[in-house]
Amino acid sequence: MHKNHMKEPITTVLAFTTLLVGLRASLLWYRASKVEIIPETKSPWRGTIDPMNYASYIAGEESKRRIAIEKAYQRSGALNANAALWTAIAVFAGTLTTLAGIPGW
């Protein structure tokens, strides 16, 4: 069997691997861009708010928003880190695909 005929299946498998890994990375980046900030909706306040406790209520609501933003940043950051790893794997697989297609390798 000719040497190039033996390389064709390897090159094809590597090319599909590169495609799938790259798609996985792009999906993770897409999900990272769509992370929503979801503040906690439970509130200890019932009915009308006593004006004497209003500042305390506002501070509590602001704290909930800050916590929600921090959690969203963490989720998005974790997805971005995974996407970067999958992108690196895709680049490596693409490099192997290219090298496998070069005559004489």
C-alpha cells in the first residue's frame, strides 16, 4: 500500500477531531457570553417598608446585586477558561492534521 493512502484516514480523523474540538470551544464561549446576572429574589421584607429600616433594606438589595454579579463573573470566567483550553486542543489537533498531510512526514 502506498504511504499516502495510509495517511489519508489519519488526516481525516484528525481533521474531524479538530472540527469537533473547535465547535466545543465556540459553544463554551457562546455560553460564557450568555451568562445572566440573577439576583436573589427572596426578601425578608413583607408589606410596607418601615422608613426607619429603608436604608437597611436598600443596602441589602445592593448587596444581593453585587453577589449576583460576582457569581455571574465566576460562571462566565470558568466557561471562558474551559473554552480557552478547548481552543488550545483544537489548535494542536489542527497542527497535527497539517503535519499529517505533508508528504514525507
